[in-house]
Amino acid sequence: MTVLLPVDVIEMACPSAMAVHAGRTLLIASVIPMGVFYATMSTLGLSAAILVTVGWYYAGLLVRLMRHRPIIGAAMLGAGLMSVRALVAFWTGSSYLFFLQPVAGTVATAVSFAVTSLAGRPLLERLAHDFVPLPPALSQRLRASRFFCYTSMLWALMYAGNAVGTVWLLSSSSLGAFLLMKSVLSPLLTGATVVITYLLFRRLLRREGVRLRWQPRALPT
């Protein structure tokens, strides 16, 4: 005989509102800085691209501080990593080291995900809230089931694989080919990890007997 678990209903924000929030965070922290960097590099060169991108990051953080709005953790992380890359690039004058440095950042991110997961305080949980604001009831469920700890290890493996692939591409391809392949393969790898994380999330909800009830989109008044 099949035992049916009682269904708990958790209220969620409107899907379109959550998508807008996640998209805005992704644009600010990743897509726009990457676009600014490549557009500037193609017209003014690498040095100008580095300076303009660093300026974009810190201008965004300053604007949020002046408006008393929450700082996006992913944008702060991006600003810090880009600053370190800029210092090393200008100090050494090596474009190779500039493009190799993200490997160290990627490895550091992988280690951070793994260590904080093992410590029971997964960094992934904080970053998840930057992209998708979760209601307290759902956050408690995910925390109790160690969902963020398990998926942190998944993301740690993804970042480790990304680092290995970046070193291989950089050492075996021209700079132009590296930039092209990196801009395609990295998003694909990240997208695949997002899909797997979502499937694990849905599996957990079914196992826990949890149903999400999405709020309807507010009508304009």
C-alpha cells in the first residue's frame, strides 16, 4: 500500500517577478560587465577594457550604497575578482596572466562552495537568495534537508571542471579562439548545472510532500 504524505503548501512570489529579479541580478553581476569588457577590448584594447569594467563594477556598487539598496553579493564578488585581475595584469603587463587568473578565482569559488558545505554554512544559500528570493518556510525546508550542502558540492565540481577546461583552452588555442570558445562553453556548463539543481529541487519537494503555490501577477490599477 502506498503511503501518501500530507501536502504542505508554501506561498511563492509571482514567477514573472522572480524571473525579473534573477535576470536583473544576472545582468548587473555578469552579462553587462562581460559585454562592456569585450566591446571595449575590441575598440580600445585590453588595458582600457580592464579599466572600464572595473569602473562599471564599482560605479554599480556605489549607486546602490547611495540609494540605500542591498548590495548584490555576486556583484561584490565580481568587483573583487576583477580588481585582483587588473592589478596583476598591469603589474606584469601580461595578457596571458590576465586571462589565466580567472582559473584561480574559479578554483577559489569551488573550494569555497565545498568548504562551506562541509562546515554546514553553504555559501550557495546566500548566493541563491541574491538571484531568487525564497520565502522563510521554503528556506527552512531546504536547510533542514541539507539541500544547499548537497548542491554546493555539485557546483564545486562544475567550477573545478570549468577551471581545468579554461587552462586547457588557454594553453592550446589562440587568444581569439579561446575567447570565443570560453564565451560559449562556460554558459553551457553553468546552464547544465542550473538544470540539474532545479531537478534536484523538484525531487526534494516531491519527497517532502511540499507544493508551491505561485501568487498571480498583480493587475495594473
